[in-house]
Amino acid sequence: MDLTPIVTPGAQALVAAIMTDGWERVRGWLAARWSGRTGEPADEIERRLDDAHRQPAGRDPDDGQDPDDGAARARLTARWTAFLLAAVAERPELLGLVRELGTPAGALHDNSNSNNNSGTVTSLVQSRDVHGGIRLGPGS
């Protein structure tokens, strides 16, 4: 059975998360869930993920190149599709996790928050992963 159509959306979500959240965050998220499904130590899974992440794929959007470069994104997606296919072949119990990665809800993103406001506020802003300059207040 060809699992590529099942695995590719997960790889696409993984690449998008790497480009927005950064490698360390994605690696930790994935290793924790992988470990929970297989019982393997998370640090060993992180090592395997790091090894895969370091594999050359031509111009890679995670190495300082333009993250909107479609060809680079396609190469990175192909690399992670191959990695995830091999992982599922080795550990079939990971198929559910890989499917979860590609769900529209974006399994890689924790959209919950734990911020609280008590008191009177004129403007309240909550943000995630701001890159570049941001100023709030008078003169913004």
C-alpha cells in the first residue's frame, strides 16, 4: 500500500511548522508525541530528527534562504515525506501521528493560551512568534 498520499500532508504541515515555529520547537513537539506512541526515549528520537534535519536538500528554507521559495519548500517537503514514510515503515504505530500532522486543525500548533487579564485595559494584544520590530503604545 502506497502511504505517500497519507504522509505528504503531514510532511507539508511539518515543513510549514519548521518555517514558522523553528526547528527546536517542532522537534520537541514531534519527539514527545512519537515517544508517547512508541515508548522510545524522546532524546533518541530528537537525535534521529536532528540527523534528518541536517541532511542536505539543496537550498533549504530553514537555512536563511527565502522561506517563500516554492522550490526550496518542495525539496524540504520531499525530504520530510521520505523520512516519515521510512519512520512509518519501521514503526507502523506512527501512522496515526503522521495523519494527525496533516489535519486541517494543524496538529503541530497548540492554539490554546494561558494568558489572563484582570483589571481594566484599553487595548489588549496577544501574539505568537513575532519576528522583526513591533512597538505598542503612543507613537506606534
